[in-house]
Amino acid sequence: MEHVELFFKSIFIDNMVFAVFLGMCSYLAVSKKVATAVGLGAAVIFVLAITVPLNWLLDQYLLQPGALKWLGEEYVDYDLSFLSFIMFIATIATMVQLVEIVVEKFSPSLYNSLGIFLPLIAVNCAILGGSLFMQSREIETLGLAFNYGVSSGIGWFLAILAIAAIREKIRYSNVPAPLRGLGITFIITGLMGIGFLSFGGMLTGGDDEEQPATETAIEVEKLQTEEAKDLADNTKIVK
């Protein structure tokens, strides 16, 4: 159940919003065609699925305060958390280079259509944000970290696929001249961001634990007793 909850929360809350508000560079540039958006979205899913678990291991066994205790008791007091950004970006850049080599080898047309925006995945805020959110959420196991990476990639994929489909259809719409191009795209992006943020209340509204039925019944009984006493006191005063 924990895996399922984390899966949907990371899709609809974290990375969709990242894609809309933070990963604007590749999000806007590569979302003109659905085919290109699908290729980049698949690359992002792969990168996040690899980098988030790797960065989880780095965080657990190298970066957190006291993470070096496996080297010996004399290393317990070491705190390398200030290296988080550098280590995370290095891991992401390495995986992006691997993706670039694979795409160029097996799909030259996709590689040419993505152009400079494929290596730009390395500095995409959404990719780094996946690892930083993993760190801030204090994900407990490697399996949950892998789940979070994959679902975050799916969220980014759905966001860029949605904007690409809208932009393909909007070519045939009568958009006012001043808003054509990036103007109408920014408006659509803002509306999509608002829509994605609305999922937050739907998915997190049931986090509060429900009170047991017995406690609820006792509270109701106490309230009724107090109301009866107040009514009796008021009746005496009237008399």
C-alpha cells in the first residue's frame, strides 16, 4: 500500500508540477510534436529510474550525517551533506550521457529531433528535483526510491505529452495574433499547473487518522450531556 500511495503522489503532485513550473526549457521546446515528446519523456523516465535509487544510496551511505559509520567509529561525526548537489548532479550527468549514447545508436532520427535538449536533461530542474524530493521525504528503502523515480518520470512524461497534444491541436484554432506561439503556450501551461496542484488535496486529504468509533461515541454522549445541563439551567433561570 505504501508503494501505491507513493506512486500516485509522486506522479500527480511532485513531478507534474516540476515539469510545468521548473523544467520549462525542454518542456516548452520539445513539446511541439507528440512523437518528440514521447521520446524525451521515455528518456526522462529512464534517467529518473536510475538516478533516484543511485542518489538514495549516496545519501544513505555517504552524504547523511553519520552515514560513514560503515567505515569505522572514527567517521561517525563526519557530515558530507553539503556535497549533495554536486554528487546528485554528477550522477544525473553520467546517466544522461549513457542515454544520449543509446538514443544516438538506436534512434538517430529521435536523437536529431531532440538536438541540444537531450543533454540538457542533465540540468533539468525536474530531474534534480526528483532526487532532492527523495532526500527531503526521507524515503526508507531502495525499493521505494526506485518506485519514486519511476513514478516521477511518468508524471513528467504525462505532463509533456499533454502539452504536446494540446499544442498540436491548437494549430488549427483561431488564436489571437498577439498570443500565438509561446504566449498561448504559457497560458495553457499555467492552467495545467493549477490543475495538477489540485490533485494535492485529493491525494493527501485522507492522511489524518480517523478516531476510533468508541471515542467518537463517547464525545457525542458528553456533548449531549452538557447540552442537557445547559438547557436545564436556562429553564431554572426562566422560572
